[in-house]
Amino acid sequence: MSENTFLVEIGTEELPPKALRSLAESFAANVTAELDNAGLAHGKVEWFAAPRRLALKVANLAAAQADREVEKRGPAVAQAFDAEGKPSKAAEGWARGCGITVDQAERLTTDKGEWLLYRAHVKGESTEALLPNMIASSLAKLPIPKLMRWGASDVHFVRPVHTVTLLLGDKVIPATILGIPSDRVIRGHRFMGEPEFTIDHADQYPQILLERGKVIADYEQRKAKIKADAQEAARKIGGQADLSESLLEEVTSLVEWPWC
């Protein structure tokens, strides 16, 4: 098992069936954009969606951002000092913004003149520190036409949230997302599987949910099973399954453990 596999699962009450796919795809797109914008290298991003959960698994996620060299060019030297050699307000403001004094600035000389220059080596932040805000931001950007609030909380989401699983390898990433502290607890099917169980490693998902929770988290896999089962049931009685794409999508979004 890889310590660079990241898993996030948001356990909810029943999500709107006609919005489930778009919520899952948007969540994946948002998280991918967050990772790319932060310069965090990663592999495949897989999304999972079932009536009571949205989840993502990211392979080969970098442990931290790469270190980088930062350069900020300031005012031209000719405008950075007065006739007595004292720094101008513009130069002092620029230096203050860089966290230095004017006399600590370097000089950049080009064929067009000389400028003040700030140069620094910036150490990349750890992935563990960056992920909580990335997930919160990605959830906040989901296409939810009507938010709801539950209990005494001021938290708003498409449906009440009960569990938040954030795992990087076998480690829980500490965070509070949508008012819920992160953990390694996952809820299974309401009636067919274990009501609640823990996951030890991100790589166990979604197989552990299938085996213990009786939930097929993979949307396309669940959809294919529903279609195949319906066609087989119809064949047995000499009929033919009348399945429109919209009906198949809706049923896939309504059930976690299809059985025909």
C-alpha cells in the first residue's frame, strides 16, 4: 500500500439523485484544480458517488510542494532614493511588503537600467497542511442550487453531513470539514452492511466499502450492474428491459447495493 494515496469521503444523508453525478464530477474537477494550482504533483484522480457519499481517491500525491526561488523586482534605483540617498516611500513600501529593509535588497542590472531586487528561497508547504482548505474550498464551489442547514449548526450543504474521512496513506489528516472532525470512520448500507466501520488505509477504498458496507461506491460499476441485472431479469421472462439513459442514471443514483 502506498503512503501517497489520498482519500476523502463525505458521508451524508441521501443526496439528490438527479444531481449526484454532477456533484461528484465537479468535486473531482475542483480538487484536481486545487492540487494543480498549488503545484502538488499527483496521479489519477478517481471519483466515487453513491446516495449517501461523495468520495475521491488521488494516487501518487506528492508529500509537499516543491521548493522554489522567488524574485520580486522593486522600483528602479534612480527612483528608489532621493538626492541624499535616503529611500523613497515607494522603495520602503516595496521592501516592507517583501519582509526586508531597503538596504537588504539586491540590485538587478539590465540593459534598461538598475532595479531593487528581492530574492528568496521558499520552502514548499506540506500536502497534509494544504489539503483541509483545498477540500473545504472544493466543496464550497459545488453546483448546489439550494443549500440546507441542519440542527443548531450554521453549516450549509446540499444534505446533512455525518462523517468526513480524510486519509493520506494510513494517516488521518486533522481537519474540520462542514462542521465534522475528520476521522477514519465510514458508514455502510443502511440495512445490508455494517452500519459503521473504520478504514485503516486509503488504498482499501472502495473495496472495504463493498465487502463490509455492502455499497458499490463506483458509480459506473453500479450503473453497469443495474443495467445487466435488469436485462437478465427481462430475458428470463422472455422480455426486454426498457431502460432509457435518464432512468438508468436516476436508479444508479438512488441505490447503493443493487439487487435484481
